[in-house]
Amino acid sequence: MRIIMIILALLLLGLQAQLWRQYGRVTELEQRIETQRDQNATMKARNDVLAAEVLDLKSGLDAVEERARSELGFVREDETFYLIVAPNDLIAPGLDALQSTTTAPADAVRVVDRKVDDQAARQGAPGDG
């Protein structure tokens, strides 16, 4: 009878150890589930923003025009594009006059405006085709 009690006690200890190991694994899995829920909430918020942007792009041209202006630098035909640049940022070949003297921002605007006009002339005016 004593041997049976020892065997049953060892079996109980083995089962108890296995139970505690599985309990540790359960808490680890619960933490992973909570982390995944947080990630899912973040992704859902991002998807909602993207869905609203897609709906806005599908519904009207205002969003398309705004995006073309901000990201691609598009300008309407009846507009003139002016890029105001600090004189220190204009150090490049061909701008030696600006390197040697200090210029007012209005001079920088004129130089940049001429540069834009020169680029337009090189590309050809619409209808030259």
C-alpha cells in the first residue's frame, strides 16, 4: 500500500508541474492576444482614414486637385508659380551673381521665376507639338 501512495504522490506532483507550466503558457498567450488587439485597433484606425480618403477621391475633384498641387506641384494654366527661396539656398552653377552678393528675397523670386520660365521654354509651349 505504501508503494501505491508514493506512486500516486509522484503522479500528482508530475501533473501539478505540468499544470503550472501550461498556466504560464496561457498567460503568455493572453499577453500576445492583447498585443494583437492593440495592433488591430491601430490598423483599423489607419484603414478608416484611408477609406475616408478613397471616398473623398472618388466623390469629387477637389481632393484630386489638392493632392496634385501639394504632392506633384501642378499649377493651373491661368496661374503663375512663384517659389520663394532664401538666397543662401540658391548656391548652384550659373547663379554666381547671387553667391557673391547678398540679395533681397524679391531678387531671389525673380531668379527662380526666370528659371521656371526657362524650363517651360525648353519643354516647349503647349501646342508646339
